[in-house]
Amino acid sequence: MRKFFVMLLFLVVISTLSGGMIAPIETETLDGDAFIFPTEAVKGSVAIVGLAMGTSRENGEVQQAQLIEWHTRLGAAPEPLNGAKLYHIPVIDAPRFIQGIIRRGIIKSYEEVIPLDQVAILFIKKPEQFASDAGIPIDDDATVAVISQDGTVAGYVKGSPTVRTITELQAIYQRELL
């Protein structure tokens, strides 16, 4: 029975592999520093990235709450996840004239909850293309992805942290660390 569970878990993990690629995008962290995503996130190691690619403003807020929950739960997760930094990356299609308002709202949401140097907004005209290139579907759930040093999406989980999604993320992350 235990072998069956391990094999089932392995198949679930394999099914989350996407192999998509994220091309470098210039942005800045919420503390105002220049940031090239994912290049700077993966400097020296693989990175864990929380992507909020909402289908609406309300859904974006739901996904943001899921990612904040992930941030909290990773601190209590088994090693090496508990020592990993989680980057929060909202992916938003918005006209330039309201991007400042969105940025200020996101800063207010994250202040004193997540270090602002771990949050960067990607204002992208075609989030669907970004998601397609990364091999990650846009849906109603946040995505927590492991990004390899070459910008390849090694795998991902969707939604809020659960025992299952934390275990899956752990397996993906450990595989990439080897």
C-alpha cells in the first residue's frame, strides 16, 4: 500500500511538470529596486515563485490571499522549503495610467506581511501569452512554481497550501536542488 501511495504521489508530481520558460522581464520590487524576473530570483539557486494571474480584480485578491497563506505555511514546512524565499509576482494587464494606483494598493496589502523586496508586479499586455510560455494555466487559483536557474518552470502547484500541495512542492523543489 505504501509503494502505491509513493507511486501515486510521483505521478501527481510528474503531472505538474510543465517545462515552460519565462523570458526575463524588467520590473521593480515593491521597495523600489530594479528587478529582472526571473533572472534575479534564481541567482545562485532555484526559486519558489507565487504567481497571481487572476481572471478578475476580485480573483486577483483571492489569489493574493492564497499566496500570503503560502508565505506563512512555508515557514513551518519541512526542510528545505522552510528556508526558501517565496517571491510574490502578480501578473496584471492594466493600462499604464492606473498602474500606479494598482501598485499602491498591492503595497498596502503586503506591507508588514511580506518583505517588499520579495514582491514585484509584472504589468503585461498579454498575460495569457506569458502563462502559455510558462506552461501554466490561468484559472481561479494562485500558482506556486519552482523556477530553475535557466528560467524553466520545473513544476508548480495551484491554490491554497494543503498537505498534498506542500508535499508536491517539496518534491519538485528537492528534485531541482539536486
